[in-house]
Amino acid sequence: MKITPEHNERIAKMTFASVYPHYITKVESKGRTKDELHQVIKWLTGFDNKKLQELIDKKVTFETFFERAQLNPNAHLITGLICGYRIEEIENTLTRQARYLDKLVDELAKGRKMEKILRS
């Protein structure tokens, strides 16, 4: 699938707060916890629970969310397909980072072991 500039812009302007409840629903419906979700988000972005809640309350866009993040140096190890796109082939940095998060949430929901998800 080809990623268009419009697709990249839509991701950039989407608020993290609008997607976050869906992440929680996805992982909890598969028997995982909100704490595990937060652990995954912290690994990728460096955001602790307090900072994460602040960003949710401020309704920051994904663009702002990832600008403020300290991306994990091992994030490049997140590969594979998510939403029909091969992550390692996504050229737009922000879109790739958003798909990193989607992939980690997906792996958590699928029951993958935390040490595998966190790619340490």
C-alpha cells in the first residue's frame, strides 16, 4: 500500500487522546492491563504516567506527542505489517513512529511476552 501525503497529514493532526481509549479497550479485551499498555508507551516514548495523562488532558496531536517523546533507541527494531503497511518501509518519520506505537499495542493485545515487545 502507498502512503499518501494526506494520510501522513491525517495522522499528524489526530489527537493522541482520541486514540488512547481504543488502545485501552483493545488490550483489556484481550486480557492485558492498562499498566502494561503504559509500560509499552513508556518504553517507546519515555513518558511516565503523569506526563502521559498531561498530554491526554491537553489533547495534543500525534505530531506534538512524538515531538515531545524521547524515542527508544531500539524503536527501529519494530518491524512488520500494521494496518496494511510494512513499518520499515514508511518514509515519513511521524507516520512510522505512530505505526511503531500501533504495532506495540497490537503485539500486547495478541499476548506477546513483554520482553519480546520491548525489544531489549
